[in-house]
Amino acid sequence: MKNKLKKNALWGLIPILCLIAAYYFLAFAPHQKAVDSFNNIAQKVKNKNNLLEDKIKTANQLLSNKDKPLDENLSSELKNEITSAEKAKRKIPKIKKSTSDINKQVEVLKKPLDYTTEIKKLDELNQKYSTSVKQLKQITNPSSSFIESRLKEIDTITGVQSATEDNDPNKGLNKQGSYTASVYFTDSLVTDTIEGKDIVTKGTDAGGNIEVYKTVEDAQKRNEYLSAFDGLPAMLNPGSHYVYGTIIIRTSGRLTATQQNDLTQKIYQKLIEIKDGDTSETSQKTETNNSSETSTQTNVTTQSTQKNSGTVSSSTTENTTNTASSEKQSEYLSNIDANGYNKLTGENIFEKKSGNPEDGPEYHSFFDRNGYNSQTGMNLNDYVVPNDSSTGIGWSDGQ
């Protein structure tokens, strides 16, 4: 009896086991396989999407930055490429419930996916945009030293000189709404004889001039003013004048129209040329009035590394000397009474007949009772005390 019951129980389990096996092999296993396939292919698509999204993110960051490109068209081009890339990006759907639907999703996701074209275009535009931003910075209120260095690289330009507040022919340097730098240059294409003791005095006629402004509006306002003189005789003609960024590139009215255009383009291309290590040179102008008043007339053909190195060394030594001297100035001058007698040295400055060798014996004999030296045109307070290493009381010009 018991054996019969066991046999019946076993026979009853067989259908159940068959059903379980059928479910596993016909339903569960295929479904799990479909899910695994979906997850695997979805991850591959996601990885490729991430590469594309990184490029899109970079592009969006460039567009959202306050720094704008020189080529305004690049903004719209980059926006359009972002839109195209977003459309090309394959979307990963939410996994369906049925096995057949999942398999259909897998087939769609398995289709060939290649973002090479989109990534290449975004890379190129991102690079162009970044470069264009740097170019605009280089012509947005640049320093006179940057302008000079680039002008010297042009083959026909023979010399450059920055105007100072003292010799600026227009008396507009650093004034409100006016230029922050004005660099004149001579050019071999100008064959007429131009009178003048230096390049600034010769003016734009000798070659041209680069005027630098703080804002685009100031530059455009100046350009409109110059336009009022276009077409006038040579004496009043301002030559060609074009606004780029916040600068105006001017060329001599004595050049032909073709020469003016060619020279303008040469200068423009040099000013926007990106070079390695230009960070300090291309930064916006921050010089003080004192530094902006330094005249920098140079001849391009006579520049040398040795000369530049010597200048730096001399400047460093001079600064060190002046620092030490300034600490003694108050004590030294405070010991001079109204009659010019110095209790510290026991000498009278109005009777002194010696000085530095380069001063000449008359240097100190021209002081009057007010401390004014008619020979040099300077006052006692314009001088600093001697160096310790000098013999006697040697004087040097104040800085």
C-alpha cells in the first residue's frame, strides 16, 4: 500500500517538474538573457554617449563664459553643432517588461553607433572658439609693449615708438574716453621725406599708428571722428583707420589704397597671432602713468638679446641703489639749514664745486638760495644722497 502511494506521488511530481522546467527554459531563461543583453548593450551605448556628452559640456561651458570670441559667427556655429550632436545621441529607453519587447529594444540599441564625426566637429569648433577668445583678448586694451613687439615682426616696419603724456601730439593719452596707448611706427613703403626729430613727431604720415582704447565704444567713437577727415588733402587726411577689438589700426595717407590694406592686414594678423608663452605679454594693460610715460623708440634692425639683458641688469641695480639711498634722504636733507650749510657733512651746497664726474664742476655751483639749480633746471629735493662707496659728496638724479 505504501509503495503504491509513493509511486503515485512520484508520478504526480513529474508534471510539476515539467512545468517548472518549461517555465525556466521557455520563459525565465529567455527573459533573463534578454535583460542581460539589454543591460550590456545599454552600457556600451552609455559609454559612447559619455564621450559625446563631454564634448557637448565643454562647448556649453565656452558659450556660457563671459569671454567672447573674436569671430562672432563661431557662437552660432557652436550652438548649431551642439544641437546636431544632441540629436545624433542615441537615447537609452526604459527597459520593457515582456521578453519580446526587450529583444526588440536590444535590436535597436545594437545598430551601429559611431560619434566620430560629431566629436571631431565639436573638437574643431571648441578649439577654434577658444583660440578666437584668446585673439580677442590680445586686441582688447593691450599694453604698448605688446603692440611694439608685434609691430617689430613686420618686415616693412623700420621703427616703433610709444607716445607719452609729455610728447603725445594729440594730448589725449590716458584721458577719459581717450586712448590708453598710442604706438607710432615708420614703414619703408613711405618714400616721402617726413620731418620730425623722432617717430612720434613724424606722426602717422611716416608709417602709421596703433591707438588702444579701454572699450569698443571709445574706439568706435574715435574712428567716427577720423572718418570726418577721409578724402581730404594729404595734410589733413588721417590715412586708413580700422577698428579691431578696442584698437584702431591706422596707416599713412601717403600709401596707396592697396598698400594701406595690405599693411593693415599684416598688422592685424600679427596682433591676433597666438604664441606659446604670451600670457604676460597679452594681458590687459595695467601700467601706471609713470610706466606709460616711458618713451620706447627703437630701431627694429638694431635690437639684440644682449642689449635687452643689459637693460634688465642695469634697472635691477639702480632700483637696489635707490632703495638704500632713500633711507638716508630724510636725515641728509634735514641737516641743511636755510643758508645751505649741512651740519652732517660740514659743507655748504651753494659753495660746493664738485659732483659726479658726469655732472661737471658747474653742477653744484648753480644752486640758488631756494635750492634751485639753474644749470640743470632741478631743485635740491629732486636729488638723492650719495652712495656709500663714492668719494666726497657725490649726487645722482632722483627717480
